[in-house]
Amino acid sequence: MVPLFGRGGSIIRLGPVMQRTEERPLDHLTLLVYAGAPGACTIYEDDGATQAYRDGQHALSEVRSSFDDGVVRVTVGAVTGAYAGQPSTRDLTVRIRSADRPRQVQVRRGDHDVDVPERPAQPDSGATASWSYEGPGWVQIHVPGTDPRQAVTVQLSQ
């Protein structure tokens, strides 16, 4: 396995494994978040097959992270824009680099709080939100079936 190093504030976006860009939509998004400094990035999506992006057919999502007084917050903003084949829901996995087990994990989807129980590290096997601590090293939060048109905020309290 090749080691992956991330600077504090880095947000690394990962999608499903594909052989070609048009093979499938971004229906599972994984974010690797490295604590230490605020971070931000933009996720760009289009159909992956045509040149419709030239006519404005694409979607953007802003991702921001902050680290204040033992609280880690990661927000995936609502998607703006649209394109043919855009998924109506996606699974979201946020992995936050952390040497310590969090005291509390909270998720807010749109205007609603989501119950997020602690479970063993099996993020793809459940249809409900959950979190796990793969320590020392990572806190993983899995939120299936998110509506990309709604913001999702994950918050850890240390």
C-alpha cells in the first residue's frame, strides 16, 4: 500500500471506482479531511460523456472544513446546476483524520438533524447513518441516501 500524506486543511475527494468517466454518476462521494487548518474545495460534475458542459450543463458543490476549540466541522454545500444523468441521491462518507476518539458526532442534513449511532467500520453495508473510529487515525461518518440539493454538515466534538 502506498502511504498518502495530507497537509492540514486538505480535503481529498474520492468517487466510485470506474474504468471510464461516463460509466456511472457520482453516487458515492468520499471526503478525506485533514485537520489542522480550515479547508475548502469545489466538486465539479458533468455527464462525463458529452460536451454538454459547454452549454452550462454541470453541477458544483462547495466543501468547507473548520477546526475550532476541539470541534471539527465539515459542510458539503447544496449542489448548484444540473446535467443529464445527475443522481438524485448519493451516499456520503466523510473520513476525518483524528488521533482521538470523538466525544460526540452530529450530522445535519438540510434543516434536520440525523441520528448517527456508532457502529463497526462497515460503511457500505448499512442503509442508515453511522460512524466509527478507526483509531488512532480516522473517524469515519457514513450518511447514505443524501439529497445533493441539500447541504450536509458533519460535526465532531473532541
